[in-house]
Amino acid sequence: MRLLRVGPAGAERPAVLDAEGRIRDLSGVTGDIDGDFLAGGGVERVRGTDLGTLPELAPSTRVGPPVARPGKIVCVGLNYSDHAAETGAPEPAEPVLFMKAPNTIVGPDDEVLVPRGSVKTDWEVELAVVIGRTARYLADDEAAMACVAGYAISNDVSEREFQLERGGQWDKGKSCETFNPMGPWLVTADEIADPQRLGLRLRVNGETRQDGDTANMIFGVAEIVRYLSGFMVLEPGDVINTGTPAGVAMGMPEPKPYLRAGDVVELEIDGLGSQRQKVGQA
């Protein structure tokens, strides 16, 4: 199932794609696609609904982030061996964790803003995992995967000077406004046979910059969810950005092609749709 939220920013309505790719309004089934929906049997209610009876929405409607108001965004750094190598970092022995402000989430085609004073705004295509039930001290990978509601595309936009050169933790280079385009869909877990066999691609101004595969993750989805549950309680609607493959601007030769206003970034992950953002200036 492909769930989405459509409409003006802050006033999105829940929706689902039917078998023909038409957008069907779920407002009569649920108030929103959020943690309460995921924890309260919302996916099952939609499955039991005859989608043909639901109102059809215009395909030109803006698509927002597929999950409303996540409690937290947890990110895994340096989780692809080729990305660790391009940054000059060793492969981590355990997942490298950092947090991203939840209000960085925007729609998949919304404008991304270069922060004021930024000269090193970078891109990162990532597989996002959305949690569907409370996860704490999970015993094994099977228990971890049972907590996954579904998957989406994230662009973990990053300001490298803020992240690495201004002291403190990575969060300051990760939490600028608009720094987490997400969507277009929340694809339920049953639709993705193996989250470790998904191609990820990103282009900037039509030029391919990233072309990787989740098979090359150092820590896979199940291990990440299980590991995180030992350090924090994951709640329905929480988002985990699982890392990015090689091809970010930071890893390229000088002059590094960091993002500037007017650039266009396009992302796609197998089975999860695509994104397109125009870059603006804050």
C-alpha cells in the first residue's frame, strides 16, 4: 500500500494510491497519517476499505511528507562503506547515531533552502524507515522488523561546515529548515520484500551523483531498529534515516559542487517513488 498526504503545507489530508495510481481521499477513514494511525490499526482499516468508493483527488495536488509530526528523526551516519571511505572515516564498529529536528521534514518536491551563511550545503539520498509500534529493548531482528510500518525516501540535506567545522555535534548541520524532504509515499512494509535490495539514485541538475544499493549498508534495517531500541524508545511515527551511499559533494575533488540556489535535485529509490526539489536561499 502507498500512503501519502496531499494539500497545502500544514493542511495536508491523508490519501492512498489505488491500483491504477489514482489518489484517493482517506479523510473519511482517518484524520491523518501519523503515529496514532499507525499504532491504532489504521493500515488495516485502509486495507478493509473499498478504495473505489473513496473520493478521487486531483493528481496536481501538492504532496506533503507521508507522515505527520514524527516524534523524532534518528539518523545513522557513515552506514555505507563507500561513503565512509569518501569522507576519510573508518567503517564504524557500531552505528553512528545523531538526531535531526522533526520540523525539518517537508514534502518530496518542496523547495530546499540553503541556510544563511552556508557555503557547503550537501545532499544525501537515504532509505527512511517509519516505525509502526513501540520498540524498546528488542531481542532480535524478527522483533525489530515487526516494528517497521514501512519505508520512504529521505533527502538528508546537510550543511558540512555547520556539521563538522563549527564545534559540537552533527545536529547543527542537519537541522536547518527544509533539510529533510520525505516521500512521496509511505510504502507499507509488506510491499518491500527485502529492504536490503533497493537501488538508490540522486541527480543534481541532471547529473548522476549517487547510484548505490541498500545491500551495501554496514548495518541493515533490522539491526538498526534493534540497536536503537536499546538506547531509546522508538514510537509509532518515528523516522529513521538509515545512511547514504557514496557520491555526496563533500567526498568530491575541489571545487566541491555544493548546492546553490537554482540547482535541482532529483532522487529515487526502487519501489518508493521519486522526489524533485529546487534549491532556494533562506
